Amino acid sequence: CAQSAVQRLYFYVRDTIVKSSEIKLRFDNKLTFMAGTEVKFANRLGSNEPTVRSRAIKALRKWISARSASSQKLSELELLKLWKGLFVCMWHSDKPLVQEELAESIANLVHNFNPPDAGIEYIKVFFLTIAREWHNIDRLRLDKFYMLIRRVVSSSCRVLKDNSWEEGLVQKMKKLYQEGPLNPTLENTSAGVQLHVTEVYLTELGQLLDDDFPETCLMDLLEPFFFLYSRTKNSTIAETVEKNVFSVLMGGKQSDIFKIDKENLKETLVQWAANRDTSGKARKCFYALKKRLADQDCGENVQVSSLHWGAVLMILDLCLHR
């Protein structure tokens, strides 16, 4: 009797283990099937054959559209797999015209995502991938990845325009840049990426402006650059923000393209100057810019020429190195 009880216990335990193993096997197979599409795309995108990579890009465009239509949102892990393949695809491209066309195709994939929030996730994961891989890029390949960054920045602005600068999307895009590529407090942040995004952002945005662009939207989109300027310890980055962002806001080159609400700008400068986490050098510069705006309101130097802006840069330079 005791032996039969032991036998029953043995068979019960054995059957339980077998069943749980079968369940695990089915579960693992399901996960492998679900992940298979992304892995296959990554492998094809990373192929040594240009024809295979080209076909993979076209197939990926159709697949993203079909996936969006089915309301199955791509997870961050799935996007990371895709971007790994896209990164390697860009790495292998070796002719200028091919690189330019490929960068455009990769950046434009964002427009195949639906809803637009999913496209913002696609851009977010791009910057995560670039931050992870940046220090592995040799100098001979830097230019084509700079070009890819520029195309992605342009596509991020295009997403907002195509959705009539909808406030919710603008806030999400602002958060993406402020918490991602323009956040100098991150451990894996790259000065090269921050410099290039700062250099091209307003140029790419300016090409897409229309009559529907709201004045308040500009300050929201530029807030990540105020954040970058207030926290960075890199003087080159600070000078690049001054030259490519602050000069426009203060009436320099390209300022006629943008609708700048000076009262809103002054409030923004005071807020960032008063922020307790703003560095001392940045705080002095924010107050210097605010004073410059006040002087303009009083009728002094109403129109800032490039020569006058050079004087402003000298003031900012003194603040930075004081």
C-alpha cells in the first residue's frame, strides 16, 4: 500500500513536470514566433548585399503600415530590434547618393506609424540606438550618421506639421528631446549628437512653418535647448546653443522666419534663470539676454544686425568664462 502511494506520487510529479514543460515550450515557441518578424527584418537589413537591404526597407515600410492598421503597437523592445537592423543597414551603405536616399527612407518610416504617438516612439528609440552606438562609429562613417540624424529631426518636425501642431503631440515631442538626446545629465549622452541636433533643429523646423504654426508652439519646442544650456558643463555645446538658438530668438539670422512672442521669451528666460538647478554661468547669460530684450523694447537697437549679435555673443562669452 505504501509502495503504491509512492508510485502514485511519482507519476503525479512526473506528469506535472511534463505538462509544465510542454506549456513552457508552447509559450517559448509563441514568443519566438512573435519576435521572429523583427529578427528577420534586422537580419535582412544588416545583410552585406545591397539588394537584400533595399528590399528589406520596402518590405518594412509595408509591414509597419499593416501592423499599425491592425492596432498592434510595436513595443520598445521590438523597435530596438528594428533599429539595430536599420543602424547596420546605414553602416553598410557606402556611396553618397545611396546614403542620402537610405537616410531619407529610414527617417520617413515614421510616417507609416499610426497613431502619430507610435511614430514618436520610433524616433525615441532611434536616439536610444544612436546614443548606444555612437562611440563605435569611426570618423569615416560619421558624416552619414550626421545626415541620418538631420533627416530624423526633419521627420520629427514633419509629424507635428502633418497633425496641425497638435498641442499634445508637441508636448510629447518636447519631452522626447528633453529626456533623450538633449539631456546632458544622462550617462550615455553624446556631445556629438547634442551638437548636431542643436545645429540643424531650427533650420529643419523653419522649412516646415506655415500660417497654422502657433506662436506658443515655438517656445515649447525650444525648451529642451534651454534645459540643455542650463545643465551642460561643455562650453562648446553652450556656444552652439547660443549661436544656433539664442541668436534666432534675439533677432539674428533666420529670426524673420519665426513668430517670436517676446513677452513669452522674457518669461521663459527669467524662469530658467530662477531655476535652482541652472548653472551659475547659464543664469548670468539668461539674465543678459533678458536685459537685451528689455533694451530693444525701449527703442535701443530695435533691429539686431549680425554685427550687433556678435556683441551679444561677446557678452555671453564673458558670462561663460567669468
